[in-house]
Amino acid sequence: MDFSVGDIVQMKKSHPCGSAQWEILRTGIDFRIKCCGCGHMVMLPRVKFEKNVKKIISSGTPQEE
């Protein structure tokens, strides 16, 4: 999968607030993601992030037509 800043992704497990949707704030070796429900921010290593992503809900980059 190809991830970019601004993407909204669904994780396999939901956050304790009840939301399973996260916004990607930073990519690289580590990912910084923000919960779309409560705004909590978490940093994860790339390997753990890619393992736990279920699907990309919306892309942060505009699509060319």
C-alpha cells in the first residue's frame, strides 16, 4: 500500500474512544497518526503501522482526472 500525509485509514482495532479511523500526519520510518474521534496522536514504527492498517478510507492528495 502507498500512504501519504492526509490519508484517512481504518485500523484493525479501534481506539478506546470507539473510532477506528485515523489521519496520517507524518510518514517515513515512523508514522504519526491522529484519531479522528478524539484527536489523540500516536507514533508507530512503519512495520507495525502497515501490519495494523485494514484499508484506506480517503486519500489526502487530490486525484488527477
